[in-house]
Amino acid sequence: MSVLTSARPQVVAIEASEGYWRSVLRRFLKDKVAVAAAIVVLAIVLAALFAHWIAPMDPYAGRTFRRLRPIGTEGFPLGTDELGRDMLSRLIVGARMSLLMGVTPVLIAFGIGSVLGIAAGFIGGWFNTAVMRTVDVFYAFPSVLLAVALSGALGAGLGNAMLSLTIVFIPPIVRVAEAVTTQVRARDYVEAARASGASALTIVRVHVLGNVLGPIFVYATSLISVSMILASGLSFLGLGVRPPEPEWGLMLNTLRTAIYVQPWVAALPGLCIFVTSIAFNMFSDGLRSAMDVKA
Amino acid sequence: MTLFLLRRLLYALPIVLGVSLVCFALVHIAPGDPLISVLPPDATDEVRARMMAAYGFDRPYHEQFLLWAWRALHGDLGMSIATARPVASEVIRAVGNTLILAVAATVIGFAFGLLFGVVAGYFRDSWIDKAASTLAVVGVSVPHYWLGMVLVIIFSSELGWLPATGMGPSGSSGWVPDLEHLKHLALPALTMSVIPMGIVARTTRALVAEILSQDFVGALRAKGLSEGGVFRHVVKNAAPTAIAVMGLQLGYLLGGSILIETVFSWPGTGFLLNNAIFQRDLPLLQGTILVLALFFVVLNLVVDVVQTLLDPRIQRA
Amino acid sequence: MTSPATPLISVTGLARHFAVRRDLLGRPIAVVRAVDGVDFTVRKGETLGIVGESGCGKSTTARLMLKLIEPDAGEIVFDGAEVGGRDLPLKEFRRQAQIVFQDSYASLNPRLTIEASIAFGPQVHGLPARQAVERARALLARVGLEPARFAGRYPHELSGGQRQRVNIARALAFEPRLLVLDEAVSALDKSIEAQVLNLLVDLKEEFGLTYVFISHDLNVVRFMSDRVMVMYLGKVAEIGPADAVFATPRHPYAGALLRSMPSMDPDNRTEEAPISGDPPSPINPPPGCRFHTRCSLAEPVCAQRAPVLGGGDHGVACLMHEAGSGHSRAVGAAA
């Protein structure tokens, strides 16, 4: 064993290779559509974060004499709503609640679903069966139905709506996490790690997580688009945010009566949901192809 | 074959049980008193207790569940708290209306989705392909309740061609196959069809592209088979998957119609759910969800079996 | 440490069955007898070659003897101590017995630099990270990969031969005594294969290793091995010194297998296929001697009676070598 134990520390400059995430970033930046989507997402997030500074007017202050002004009215570039409030300001501030309702459930579901799915995939056996059969039951409900059923039963409210959506998104994330983990677990390097005598927890930390979290995360980002639509849909049904809080789905609902008066003003909140949803979708697609390349 | 069917049925049983459990639990995760909407706020404790006993809410959970499941098996989903009518009959009527809408939407969505998908897969990376792919992304990213509003704005409010709401003239709630009813069906069905359209287009494109890149297609071409002949082979190979996607989409639409039905005041299950939620009519909520979910489970089973029968490559072990 | 005469590893009655189909209640209806009662020993400092057609249980045997798969039955004794027992905890056994797999790419975590991959093992066994990295670099140099150029690279930036050198270094980083090479050179180009084989020979000498060398390539096994074990359908057909087995195979299957080796001598061409067809399915294998369905010397008794591995140093499991077995060519009573 002389070579090993007597080896003197070598002082050499190690040639650094491009790490995985840097190569993902490089590929992502080459994808014009994905970059554009990322910029839109970033803009919406920034608008939501600094909404109260950006919004030109008070989103809650209405005047009955200026109800339902058309797009392009002086002082109200996007018109006013049914209570005479500035649409532009309400749409900007509305991004806060819509994003919060759409993104939070996916993030929480990503956390819970990853843990459950990775555990099920790595442990296997009866634990896997128990988790996956339970997930199957939730798959028997179309997602819209499950979201509406849960928030309907829990009662209207922001918290209940987000709770329902979290429950809706855990099963699909568990499925993906389990599938990816089962695949990785069968790879030789995991077998080699087991042959090293490392504990299960160490193997998961060093050899499994790094290879499964990426794909699970990409899948989760693809759910944000669906989540935005569902969250606003719950508000649209009156199950989410309560008035007078601006939120795109709720605004769409209260403006529904105005479609014969100011149709295009009434359609604006939906356009915001649409743009956000499509931006998240394309961002996620770009991320997927940037990460999919055999590294 | 019989073994295969038996196995699938056996596999569906625990799911049905799980679905019933979830539906049963819906009433019990609800905050507050399940009788809140029928009892006057000043009801005495004695009246309250009598009502609890009458609805069976005073028994232990497992007994309640067994009783509820037993009755549901016999087609008794309880009484609607708001209307005092049997839930089962209300749901059946509503499911019929939703089914009309969902089938129409599936047919439209499938026809166009298939068309876009096949064209895109055939002319890969051409502008047609890019357009079809964009359409597919739009289809899955658009909030359909908003799309419904936009269509109403264009075709009812601006052009005045089609009615905006309802199922037929003067609040008709029964389907008659006449022009007026078809006109009422047009907008909601078109709106709903966008959901499967995008998914079908995406799936078909991938399927066609994959089949075309396979060796046997090259062999067929080399054999001198005409493009039409090649196309027939492609269709034959893509059909099982396409049918599976269609069946599942129909199920999703049945369960996901609530938002569109709300926009168009369509008297289906979504409308019923909406009422149930806002009148806190929990038996009605529970019954509707149970029927829709079971419908989805059965549909899944049928799709699975049909797909296996059509596709010789899937082993029926 | 025990005496040099104690086998480094000795395996008795090793068996593993896999259920391949289950009925509605999950009870197995078909079972693959992947490894079905295998005995052998590996002596200190030798190389035991294991050969056989694909599906004969070579790789499963390797994984079972390292307890990477839990055996259904059997005993594994490592240098006189029961594996997993009080004297040899499983973790320490894992340090002393390492394996190199066939697929060099799948054996390396794509998210780790090769240096990190090699250093992982020693760290599991308590070596501080800095020293583990130093050891990794020393080993990279030893297997012929310049540390300055290779240590920070990722597996996909290396060629197959380079990756397999990394895998060898990864296994050596544990300072093991036994190294199982499971088709470790089979996926490499012939010229690279020769380089890696020579490296393995040198490393064995240098680190005092013992090898279990698994391959379907008989020429390579002959080059590497001191002793050879021939497996057929989950059982040992023949085991003995490499020279003896290659010169005078005793089992009809071993004979046929060796005759199927391509010869370098044009005058000594194989005129007819020594064995034809695929081996029978290991699901419900044939009764009696498992080879009797393809054996040119089979007699009715072969379908009834399972042969037992016997015959000392050059052991064989064949009724022709069992006294009084009922086979017409059976050796005399005293054999």
C-alpha cells in the first residue's frame, strides 16, 4: 500500500471543467425563446415585488363617475373597472396575489412531493407500494375537479385555495420523483456507492439528489403554468382571494358583467394570466431542453 | 385475455375505494357544522341533535362511511340539503348535459389537434410545424374561462352571431338537437375544445415524428410504397395511443368543465358544483364529485383495455 | 491476519431466485434460478476467472458474493470470518472487497468530477476529505491519467478506456484486498483492452490484490487467470487450474465452450459448431443435469439425476465423472 499512504500532497493546478449547471446556463442562453420567456417571467416577478411603487394610482380608490372607461382614456391608459378604479394599477398590484397563489403551491408540493417520491423510489418495497397506490387514488380526479372539490369543501379563502392546489400538485410530482429515482437507483454508480459501504442517507445525498432534483424541478416549473390558471380559476369562481383585493382571476369575475360595455377592458386580467402562464411554460420548456442534453 | 381483464378490474377496486374515501372525507374536512345551511341560526340544541341523527352525522366515522358507501352502491347519494331532492337524480341530469358539452368539445379538439399534429409531424421543422407547436403551447397555457369570455365578446357582443349563455332558448335545460341548441353549444364547446386540441396536437406530432423516423418506414419507402401508403401505416401505428389520449381527455373535460360552465351558464355538473359550494350543500358536492371521479376511473379502465386490444405490442400478461 | 493458506473468500451453497411473474395475489408463478447452489473458494493472491454464456449467472454470482444482492441461501466467509458477523462487519467487508463494472460510463456519477468520485469511497471509511483527494490524485497518476489534466473533469469528457481506468482507481482507493472485475474490459476496443489488462496485472502485483475476473471472452480469461470456473445455467460445471481446464476440460460443456474459441492456427479450424442453439431458459430449468438438453454424450440418466461437483482440485459436475452414477461412461468405483 506504499503508493497510497506515502503519497505526498501534490501541489498542482487542476484544470477545472465546466460544471453541469454552467453548461445548462450556456445552453439556455442560446435558446432565444426561452430567454425571452425568462425575461417576461422576471419582469412579472419584479412588477409584483415592487407593485406599490410602480402602480401609478391607488388600486383600491374608485369613483363612480369614472366607471368603465375604455382603454386609452387620459390618466387611465388601460381604462377603469366597474367601480372606477384604475385598471393598470390593479393589474400591476394583482400580479402579487396571482403569482403568490400560483407559485407557492407548486413550491410546497415540490418540497413534499420530492421527499415522498425520492423516498418511495429509493426505499422501494412496501413503502413504494403504499405511496404510489395513494397517489393513484388522487390521479383518479381530474386536477380542476380536485382543486374545486377541495377548496369548495374547505371554504373560500386564500389559504384554503393554496392548500387545495398544493394537494393537487403533490401526486404528479411524487410520480415523477419516484420514476426518476427508480431509474437512478438502478445505475451502476449507485450500486458502486452501495459497494462502498456508505449509508443509504449518504448515497441519497451524494449520488441520488444531484441526479434527480434537476428533472423534478423542471417538471415542477412546468406545473406553474397550470397552477396559475387553476389558482386564478378558483378566484374566478369566488373560492380564492376576496374583494376588494386585486387578483387577476377575481377581477375577471367581477368584470364579467361589463363585457357588453367595455369588453376589452374586461378581458385584460385574463390576458395577464395568459401571458404569465405561457411565459412560465416556455421558460420551463427551455430549461428542460437545456438540461436534457446528455451531460 | 380474461385474466388480463380480471387483473385490470382487480387493480381498479382499491382506486374506487380510495376515491370513495376521499369523497367521503370532503364533508368532514369542511369547517363548521355540515347542517349550517339548513338550520336556522337560533335552532335549539335539541333540534340540532335530532337533525344530526337524521342525517347520520352523530355516528363514528367508519360507520358513517360504510353506511354512505352502502347507500351509494344502491344509487342513493343522499338528499340535497338545499333543495331536499335526491342528489342522485340531480347529478344524473347534470352529467347528461356536461357529457353533451364534453363529447362535442372532444370531437372538435381531437379533429383539429390530430390535423395539426399530423401535419406538423410530417413536415417537421417547417413553418407549419412551428405554427402547430406554438398553437399547442397556447392551447395548454390559455386560461379557458378567459378564452370563453373573449369568444363571447367577439361572437356575441361584437358580431352578434351566437348566443352567449345558456343551453337553449329561454333557459332550456334539456337538450334537443335543433339549430338553436346547436348554436348555444357552439361557443362553450369551441372554448372547451382548445384544452384537448393542444395536447392532442403535441402528442400526435411526437408520435408521427417518431414513427416516421423508425426503420420500418424507411423500408416501406424503399419498397416503393407511395406516400399515401406510408401515411396509412403511420395512422395504424399511432391510433392506439391517440385513442387513449382522446379517452383520457374526455374524462378530464367532464371533470374540468366547471369553469366553462360557469362562464356560459351551462346547466351541467359544473353548474351543480357551483351551487353546491355556495349553498354549502355538502351531500350534493360529495355526490357530484363521486360520480365524476368514478366516471373518470371507469373511462381510464376502458381506455386501458381498448388500447391493449388495439396494440399488439402491449403484452396482455 | 490469518494464515496465507486460508482462502480469501469462500462461498458455499450460494443461491438466488428471482420471481419473474406473479399471480393476482402476488405469489410468484415463475422463478428464475439465476444462481442455484454455487460453491467455490478464491485463494489469496490468485486470479479466479469465471466464464460462461450470457445469462449463466456469472454477474449475479459476483453481486451475491459481495452481498450487493442479498442471497436466498449460502454462506460467505472472507479470510476466515463470516461476512456481516462479529469479526467482519459488512461495512469493513465492503472496504476490503471492491468491484469494477462493465459499463464505465454508468459506473460514474455524471454530476461528480472524477476526483470526487474516487475520493468518495475513502471518505465513507473515515478518511478526511483532503487526504481522500490526495489519494485520488495519486491513484489517477498510477492508472495512467495525469491528475492535473483529469482530476477536475466529468465522466462524459473521458473516453471509455480512460473512464475504466478511473473506475479501477475508484475501487483501489478503498485499499481493498479483493477486486471483482465484472466484464470490466469487455466493452473496450481490443487495443485499449490489452492496455487495461496489463495495467490490472501490474496493479495486482503492486498492491498484493486478489482478483475475481468475470468475462465471456475465453482468451482474456486464459491470459488473466490462475484458476477458472465454468458456469452453466446458475451452476458450476467445472472448476480448476486454468492450464488444466483449458488443456483437458472434463465437463462436456467446458469442452464445447473451449472448442468454440477462435483459433489462431489455420490448420486447426473448427469445422462444426460444438454447441448449437441457445441455452434453455433458466425459468424452470431442465431436470437432472442442466446441460443434458444440449449435450452430445447425454444418456437417459442425465435427465433424472443432478450431478454433484466433485473431483478435488480440478472439480467437475458431470455424471460421467461420478462413480456408479449409471452413465455408461462413468468412471470406475475408485475414482
